[in-house]
Amino acid sequence: MNEPLWIFGYGSIIWKTEFPFIAESIGCLQGWVRRFWQASLDHRGIPEASGRVVTLVPSRNNHCWGKLFLLEPQCYSKVIEALDHREKGGYERMQADIVNASGDIVKAVTYWAPKQNDHFLGPDSLSAMARQISRARGPSGRNRDYLFKLESALQTLGHPDSHVTILANKTRQLLDGS
């Protein structure tokens, strides 16, 4: 590969990158939104009690902020192999045009979970999603920690996501007993 390879993260990759990179930038994917509509049976939940994690959902007039990571050429195949394994629970790799912090469009690899996959939960009420997230736990930890870390990472980027923020607040209310 002669072209630069960028990875676009919109979920845990933002705050739990786990691969080497040589540059990073804020990025924006047009025509998609981030939603907690994917079951996690292997990271933030278990088969008997799944967690909920984010996926991308097409949404013509919206956008999703995240982070871009530029890989070193000698790491391309190793990083993609590791990400393919990490994102195995119903996610598919895709290439997308991402607007970077300079306003340029870069091609980046990202992962999304199409609604036809076996782990797609789809929409539910925010209260029901918050209940599920507040209770779920898997090999990678508590589902609520995933939610709260994502909320914090997006605030740090300067691009909070209302879906994430409202869901985090509802989950906190449940945990506080209010």
C-alpha cells in the first residue's frame, strides 16, 4: 500500500486505541450518526446478558464526530488484523470519506454493524437502553464504563453527542436511584 492508511474511530477506539499511530486528528463522517444499537456479547456483555455498544447508522442530514489515526505503513496489515478481531461481533470494515480538522477529506477505514447482522438490537427507548447498559458486564468491563468513557472522550474532542449524553445521564439516574 502506497497511500496513507487512516483509521476512523467513533466509539471505544477514541479512548482505547490499542494500536500504534503516527498522527491523529479530529474527524467527521457526514451522513451517519452514532447509536447504541449493537449488542456486545464478547466485550461489554455476555450471551446471557448482552451489553450495548455503538454502531454507525445512516442518517442523510447528520454527521458523526470521532478521531482519525494515521498508521505507519509497516503496521497496516497487523493493525487491520487486530481491529478485524476486535470488531468481530457483527461489525464490518468499510472505507469512508472523513473530513479532518483541516477540512480536507481523507479516506479512512472504519467499522459499522449493519442491521442485518445477528447482534443488531436496533432502537429502543433511552430508558430501556440505560437499564440494559447499567446492568451489563463482560470480559472488557462494565457496559456503563464504556458509555461514560465515550461521553468524556467526545466532550474532550469538543464534539459531544446528544444521543450519548442523554443515555449517560439516564444511566447515571438509574445508578443513583433517582
